[in-house]
Amino acid sequence: MKIDESMKLDSQLCFPLYAASRKIVNLYTPYLKPLGITYTQYIMFLVLWEEDNITVGDLCRRLMLDTGTVTPMLKNTEKQGFITRTRSGEDERVVIITLTEEGKALYKKAKDIPAKVGSCVSLSRSEAATLYKILYKLI
């Protein structure tokens, strides 16, 4: 079958982005598993360690995820004892996420993960910075 060049896998920008994303996320697994968290929880914690007491809406915006994805993760993370969810006193539709002491303590256990994962990626600092800028331009 003859297909257009644009329909070949090697012509798709989405495929190397997808494959690279999976590879990078998989690099985190051996470091996150002992902490009992997933990669999605990890990026959520990155936001919370930076800005605790954040609304679910703001968390979704920072993670570029919808509430349908974030809410089950928050429920699970709350069951683990890392966060609490409370309704705002000003607007009961707004839910505020707060780290517990366990959630704050997780920071110390996770703080070396970026360096460990970074050492597994064969990009120079300059290449990584360029890739970062290009990816953010895409999103």
C-alpha cells in the first residue's frame, strides 16, 4: 500500500514526544515506588511543596490536567495521609488542598529525585534547556 509521507510514523512529531515522555516518566518509577506515589502524584507534590493551600482549580491549571483526572488522585493521596481537602469558607464549591505533616516530610525523601533522574538523561544542560523552551512553546 502506498501512503503519503505525512502518514508515516517517522513523520509524526507526536510519536517521539510520546515515546520520550514515557521513557522519562519510567525513569522516575524506581525512585517514586519506595515513597508509595505515582508520577502524577509526584508532580502534584512539586506544586504543593512550592505553594501549599492551593485550590483544586489552581492545581489543575498548574498541572495542565482536568478535575476528572486530578480528583481521584487527590482522594487517593488523602487516604495515604499526605494531604487534606477542605471546602473554602467563602465559597463551598472551592476545595483547598493542604499538605499534612506527612506530605511535608515526603519532600525530604524526594528532594534528590530530580538529580537522580537527570543523571540518567543523556542531554547536556544546554540541550535540556533548549528542549525545555521548545516543549513549553508547544504547550
